[in-house]
Amino acid sequence: MLENYYVRPVTVDRVRDSWIAPAIEQYVGWLAQQRYTPRSVLHRVPILVSFGEFAKAHGASELGHLPAHVEPFVERWVRERAGGRSSARRKKAGQEVRNPVRQMLRLAVPGYVGLLRPHKTDNPFERQAPQFLTHLVEEKGLRPRSMLHYRHHLHQFARYLQRIGIDDLAMLSPTVLSGFIAEYAPPRVAWTTMRNACGTLRVFLRYLHREGVTAKNLSGLVTFPQSYRHAGVPRSISWEQVEQVLASVDRRSASGKRDYAMLLLLATYGLRACEVAALTLDDVDWRNERLKIRDRKAGNTTTDPLSAVVGAAVIDYLKNGRPATTCREVFMRSAAPLAPIGHAAVVSRAAYFIRKAGISVPRAGSHVLRHSCVQRLLNARFSLKHIGDYVGHRSASSTQIYGKIAIEQLREVALGDGEDVL
């Protein structure tokens, strides 16, 4: 495997002279499987050879001894090669050295995990309300993405209680709750985020009272911030601007072919970013020219005719841009490690090309193209019911806000008595 990256045999011999050469070669094979670039491999191998020499000089004689030498090696490397730089640069240099060493040890040393990034517990109130998340799933029927929001707001509340010195939920009081809401209010977060946090807190307080953790039901003390339904305006752009966004994609590269197909799906079908990321090869029925969108936000599955333009873009990516993999997801990462693309990356790529096209819009992202799809359907005089079903709205009320951008219909109301519109 090393011969695939090094031209000079003497360089390969130098690597294989290392006492951890088998572990290094195993790691290089893994890098190749994960589609790391040759440049990345050539950067990492000398670090691993130096790590082996450092560990041997400090008493290591077998692979099981290596984990104890990771941090001392990183400290010496940073001190010698980035000592005069800023703290941020030193931290970055440390990560560039630490990551390949840890990756190699996870492959070579059974049971080695390393110092992974700490993860929050799912339920910060596990001690007094251990079944709360189960209650949300089994009794309230919340979906996984909704659970993410609940966990986020619970952690914010738990952090606040820890800061003010409350470790017993029975000590909750109106003063404590009002203090959290006042601290969590704008400008720290948006009004919608604060509203969702209040909703989470109300559900949690009702559950605590039901389980006997609190003597009183305090949920009524948490009031939602004042807001007005349909107060905003969907952040859509015209179809001419959508075409500018699509034209800004350079489709000569593999990532460009992928991004163009994703943007077409967003603009043509009004999909959400998570729906694009979750699209699999089994969802495209080429024989019957159908596109299946599974597990939508409303909990249903819809099937739409496969657009010829979208189909051609997806075929171009599958044939000429998608890496060889056993994954069934359509869209894959273009950088190593090889894995399906995430919904956050879909949002990021859409925002990038909107800005690249020179289009100014609040909160650029994938939802801009989704709103633009709805606006185009409104201009074509489709009913709100048909539009809601097409883009996967849970209820008709979610589609009503788009009446604000039905410019032609609103113009008819302004010019006439409005009877034809009713």
C-alpha cells in the first residue's frame, strides 16, 4: 500500500523500518478506503513514524503502551514546531498531529477510544425524571428531530439551574422559572426559539407534577411570548434568481454535479434539507419515472413524477461524480471520510450558491429554494391545499402564510371587489 504513495523505495523502507510499521500500513489502507487524498496520506505518515520513535525512546515496546505517549508527543511537537505562534494556531497544530495518531491507535490497539469529544447526556434530569424522554416518544409521539429540540432546551434549563445552585427539581418556584425565561429572551435567542423553549418547559413541568416530583403544577406560570400568526413573510426569491443560483454551480467537478442535483431537488419539489440528505437509490423509480419522498415531517410518504431535468442531473452525478460505495444514500460527501452527506451540509451548500449568485436574502439556505418553489406554484394558480400536499405540510394552516406572496391574486383583490377570489 505504501508503494502507491511513495515513488522512492528508500522512503518506503524508512517507514517500514519503524517498529510500528504494521500499524502504519493498516492505517494507510484505511485512509485509502475512506477516500483520503494522497496529499493527506503523505502528511500523516511522517507524523506516525515520529510518534513511534518518540514512544520507543520513552520506554514503549508494544502497541498497548502507545496510548500513554500520545499527549506528551503532541506537546513536544507543538512546542518545537509552533511554539512562537498564537494559542489558536498552536491548538490547530496540536489537532493536526493528535488526530492521525488517535485514528491509527483505534485501528491497531483493541479497545482504544482516546479522548473523544464529550457528548451531552440525552436527559440532563436523569436522576429525578428518568423516563421523561420515553414519555415524549411513547405517549406524545414526538419524532426524532423534535426530540433534538427538546433535549437542547432541557440542557439550557439544566445549565441555568446549575448556575444558580439548584440541584433538586422540587425547589422550582415562580421566581426560578421567570429568571430563566428572562435570561433566555431576545436578543440572546430569537422569539421563535424562546417560544419553543417555553413549550418544552411547560411539558416538562406538567410531567414533573404528574410524577410527584413537584407538589404543584407550575406549567401555567410559563406563558408564551406574544406573537401573531403569519406575522412574517416567506423568504423566497424569484424564479429568475433561482436560475441564477443554479447557473452559479460549476458542474465540471464531482461536488458540482452533486450540488446541482441537490439544488434542483430543493427548487423543483420544495424539499427540506433533511429530505434531500435522506434520499436513497431505492427512492428513484427510473422505470416508472417516480420519485418517492419518505418519512416527511408530517409523518407520511409522498410520490411525485420524476422531472426530466432532475433525473438527468441525478444520473450525471451517479455516473460521473458519486464515489463507489455500498451506501444506499444518493448524495455522498466529497471529502474524506466517505459517508452520506448530512442535512446541515445541504443547507450550507444552498446558502453558499445563493451568496455566490449575488442574491441578498435574510438567512440564506435551503428553505429559500423551498419557499421559491411554493411561490412558483402560487403564480401558476395552484390551490393552497394542493401546494401543501406537494411540499409535505402537516396542516393547511402551514400553507396559509404563502397567501402573502400570491401577488397576482392580491392585485385582483385590490383592483376589484374580490368576489372572484373568494
